[in-house]
Amino acid sequence: MLDSNAMGKVTRTAQAKAAQLLDPVNEIAVKRYRTLFLSDLHLGARGAQAELLLDFLKHNDADKVYLVGDIVDGWRLRNGWYWPQAHNDVVQKLLRKARKGAHVIYVPGNHDEFARDYTGLNFGGVEVVDHALHETADGKTMLVIHGDQFDIVVRNARWLAFFGDWAYDFAIVVNTWFNRARRMFGVGYWSLSAWAKLKVKNAVNFIGDFENALASEAVRRDVDGVICGHIHHATIKTIQGKLYVNTGDFVESCTAIAEHDDGHFEILRWQTTAAEREAAAAAQRVKALPAPRAAAA
Ligand SMILES: [Mn+2]
């Protein structure tokens, strides 16, 4: 608590921002949000941007942190252990946030499906749930779910719409058992995005189909919107009258979603932010250099 207060003070003032530019190493400005949503970190995979993610976690804090699936890439780890120090540091940093009083909620995805066996449990202050209902500051109820549950629906969106509700429910059950069976028999996860990339013609429609499937789920559950991940494509928009929020990923785009104190959501694009900060710090260093002694000539 004391720690987060101190960090809050740093954020508040403009001087702090200037100080951060002068000394980017020692003076770290931390932004505090009501809630942070992160997904698709894929720790354990070589593509994971653990260093940038660590930088993100150092500069951003929240009362509540949702980890919206594919945090650890269990499928990759199965084919050979890859766990560098930076990946460990990310886990430590998240656990540290929990210890410092943040409410950390872990909603597993398909790549960390093993964690779904532990829903309802709490590990070091991290609560594992299948999905969650998040109440925003302005009273919206948001379904928080990874999104892979709807792969089969997305893939068959057109004929499922024709058959109606029972086919939809059935498809979701089949999807769950299909992936469970693949895991049991040690077969890799069937990837929706890989499938979409193969069928190039459908790749364009694929994001739209996914977004529609998730918005439909919000309609079915009679909530105000949905917050998901899975397709590595951060967005905030309204679909079918529901708020559709996608956290993106920390493999390619390095995005996260923040909920501000008034309940509105924002996409944080950390690659851009980190690059801008580096550029500003570099410019500051150049300015700090002693001016060339023109008079000596
Ligand atoms: Mn996924």
C-alpha cells in the first residue's frame, strides 16, 4: 500500500515526468489504473516479448489485474523447456503485484489450458477462474473470457446461425472436449489463427467472425460487453450494441487494456510508448552534453 502511494505521487506531477526524462533508469514513473487486462503473453515461447512486458509491468499498476489467457504457453513447453530468466521475472512481478494488494485474476486460455484444472483455487494471491464478470466503475458488467471457447463457432458461424441455439450450445461443448482430448493424447492445439491464415480468403473475415461470436455471447448472457484475447488483435468497439474489447497480445503487438477510474477503456500500445520514451531520453541526453566550445576557434 505504502509502496503504491509513493508510486502514485510520482505519477501525479509534471515534474516527475521531467525527472523521468532526465534519469530514466532511477526515476520510474508508474501509471495507476483501476484495472489492467493482459492476455496472450505466451511465456515459455520464444516469441514472447518478456523484456518489454517487464518494462510494462514496471510502469503500470492497477487495483485489479486480469490475466486473460495464454499467459504461459504450455503447448510450446511440451516440446522442450524454454524458460529464460526474463520469463521468470514476469511471473515474479505479477506475484509481487498480488502480494502488494492487487487483486489478480487468472482466466486461462487454450495454450495454458492445464490451468483450467485449477479453477476456483488461489495460488499466491492469484485467483484462477474459468471466466469472470467484471463490474466497471460506471456500472457496466463485462464478461471476461479468453475466447478460444468459440473457435468452433467462429469456424462454422454460417451454418450454426442456420441451426440456432441448440447447435451453438452443442458446438461449444464439442470445442471443449475436442481440445481436452487433444491435450490427453499429446496432440498439439488446433489453432484457429493458423487455420485462418491457411485459408487466406477467410482470413479477412476471421477477425470479424470472432468479434461477432463474442458479441453474440454478451447478448446471450445479457451483459454489457466482453473482454477477451486469443486472436492477438487489440480493439475497443461496439458490436450488436455490446462493447467488444480485445486485449491483443505481448508477442507481436504488445498491447494491454486499461480501465480508467471513470470506467472507460483504453488500449495501451507499449511498443510505441517504450520507443517514444527511449527517443525522448536520448534527446535529453544529447541536450545534457556540454555545448561545443565555439568561442575557442
Ligand atoms: Mn488463445
